[in-house]
Amino acid sequence: MCEYCGCQALETIDELTREHERVVTLISHIRDARGDGAIARMAELARAITSVLGPHTGVEERGLFPALAGDFPEQIVALEDEYRRIEAVLAEADGPFLTDPAWPDRLVETLALLREHILKEQDGVFPAALAHLDTEQWEAVEKVRAEAGSALSRPPA
């Protein structure tokens, strides 16, 4: 993942990045499960992605994105739209996925979108936030993070 702009020096961005890394790892496991024909395992991993994305998306959509929306309105709307599309397919992992032969392919296609989405955030949103947000805005984002929590354990201080 990106390490060139220094944005990961901020705890909030570092945590969002670690969540991205976890999701990317889970995506690779889904690809493996797909190759093995393990549809139930794919659903289990999709639910794990959802558990990471829940608080992650909350931090972005209630903290980071509103702070950037004035400068980058079209990009933020596009990212939020992508999240809705991704969430819809991930939510199918709790439904009758085993009886829908198209679901595994739909999931894999959606995870490709998620991977692209992650790259947009790593290479665009996070550096833009570093450049554009002031201390008050970062404090607001950190407050949202504290409220949202994280599916990941925090590294030792």
C-alpha cells in the first residue's frame, strides 16, 4: 500500500490503511476459496470483510468524506456510490447465496471494484486529506473513529 506521502503517520489514516490491508488479505482468501469451489467459505470471508468495512466506512462517510466533500464533491459521491454497490453484494453472504449460482462471480467482480476503491483512497483520498484537513477537521474524524471503533486490534503503543 501507499507509503510515499506520509499520511500514515496520522493514527487515523494508519488505522484506515491497516483495515484496507486486512480487506485485501481477505479478498485473496476469497479468490482461493472460489478456485476450490468453497462457496460457504467465500460467504464466511465476505462476512469478515463486512465486519471490517462497517466501522471503516463509518469513519470515512461520517468523518473523512464530509471534510473533503467541499473540495472534491464528485469524487466523494462516486466513492460513496461504490460503497453502496459493494455493501449490497457483500450483504448477500447472509442470504441464499448457495442457491444462486451467479453469486460467486458477482462477489469476485464486486471485490475487484473494492480493490480499485481501496487504491483510490490510498492514492487519492488519504493524501488529499493530509493536504486539506486542518486540526479541527482531524479531531472530528478522530471522534468518529472513537465512536465507530474498529474490527482490528490496535498495535501496541
